Amino acid sequence: MRVIAALFPLLAFLLAPAARAGDAPPPADVVVTLKPLTDAGYFPERNAPANVVSANESKISAEIAATVVALPAGVGAVVATGSVIARLDDRDAAIELQRAEAALAGAQARLSQSEAQLQRYHELAAEKFISPDGLQLKVSETESRRAELRAAQATTAAARRAVAKTIIRAPFKGAVRARHAAVGEMAAPGTPLLTLVDLTHLEVTAQVPNAYAATLAASDKIFWESSGKRSVLELLRVSPAINREARSVEARLAFVGKPLAPGLEGRIVWRDPRPHLPPDLVVRRDGHLGVFVAEAGKARFVVLPNAQEGRPATADFLPATTKIVVTGQQALRDGMAVR
């Protein structure tokens, strides 16, 4: 009995820590700082090289064979739509027009005579003075005269057009970029006389990395930037064809306000619409990179599929109101209580 009594103090000593452990309070909630995704993340700017181009840069050519007699617009001159930019010698064309008009007058006279004769033939046929075959022959002759008249009319129209082609007018408002002919030279059909750059229909062309093409299409703010100045742009189209060497696609844009001069080089700048989380918010858990969000007072680890160590990560699949843990995330595990 004395042995058993001596063991009681020893048992009490050994069981005391277990009793204390059972009475310990649960771990305290981890204190964190939360921000909505729109505040925790940021929207980076992207850019791509670009230049201003004219929708029309046309080589204005002669359409008939004639000598150049005048080139009123010099290099650098701005010409209005319809203004004369070149004149060709029209004498040969005028002679051809006179010949065509004379042939037309003859065809009209022959048709008038044939129609009068046909009318008389109808009267004679009614009185049985000519045979049906004789009448039909006259009908055929009159139809032939009508065909001759139509041919003469077409020839005259072509001759008039040839005369009109000796005066060359600007098809649009533009600037003369180059002169390819000189007064006194013989121009053949298709010979370039001037290069005219359209000053009204201007576009911006940019080579955009294919990885960012979708962000350009979705962006609500696009700018032209050069020499420290910005102009607002609107996206017209993005080519689906990818440049194999540069892995880029061509984008075409237009100025919202006054366009800049064609040939100007710069960059287009746009806001990536996808929210990006800074690298310091991204943590690794169980071999995956992600961020902690707060839901119903508990931390939930969300894997960011495209995240890379030390680089910003996109989180566009999360709702904008998602509460992101911005401080205290290093001590968290999935499911821990937070406040």
C-alpha cells in the first residue's frame, strides 16, 4: 500500500501536461489585409511600334498615248479633289472625235432615209405593188442601218472619252509625293505621271505581338504616342494572319480627332483590360502558384494557372469584387480563419 501511495504523486506529475494541453484555447485567427481585385491588381499598359499611312497612295497614270503638255502640281503641292494635275496633247484625240462625229452624222442620215423608204414599202405592200420578200428585205436593211448608228454612237462616245482623258484630275484631296514624267515626254497608257497621297483617309498601322492582340481588341483606351504627345485612337480591325517571323499581327486604327501626317512614326499604347496581381501577392502552396482570397471568414487558395515566379500574374477569371489577401498571406494555409 505504501508503494501505491508513493506512485500517486508521480502519476499526477505525468498527467498534468496533458490536462493543460486539453484546456488550451484554439489558435487565434490570422490577421490579414484584404482588398478587392480591382484595387489589389493593376492594369498594365502595352505598346507596339506604329506609323501613319494613307489609305490611298496612288500612281496617277496616263490612259491614252499622248505628249505631256503640263504638270501644274509640283512635288509637295496639296491638290483638291477634281483639280487638274496633268494635261496631255489633245489634238490627235480631237481629230478622232471629229471623224467619229462625222461617221455618226452619216449613220443617222442613212437610217432616216432607210426608215422613210421602209414606210413607203409598207404602203406599197398594202396595195400589192411589192412582194412580201421585197418588204422583208427593206426591213432587214433598216435594222442594219440602226446597228450602224449604234456602232457610230459607241465610237463617238469613246472618242469623247479619249479627249476627256487628256485632262487628268485628282481623284481625291492629296499631296503630290513624286513626279514620274516631265513636260514634252511621250506618255503611253499606264505610264505613271504622279504619285498622289490621300490626306483625308488616314490610318495607323501597328505590328502587335500576337500574345497581346486580344487585349488590344478588348481595350477601351488606345492612344497614338510620339514625341511625348498622345492622340486618341479607335480600333478598326486586327488581321487574323500572323507574321511567322515576328509572331505579330497587323492592327489598323483611326484617329478620333484630327489625323497626323502620313509617314509619321510612333507607337500605339493601350491599357490591358486584364487585372494583374503583383509578384509579392503570389505564393506557392503544394507546388502551385496562386493567391489567397477571403470567403466567409476563411482563407481559400486560388491557383493562378499562368503564374510565373517573380512576375505579375493575370487573374481575369476572378470576379472584380473578390477579396484578395494583400498582407499576411505568407502565414496562411487553405481553410484557415482570417480576420
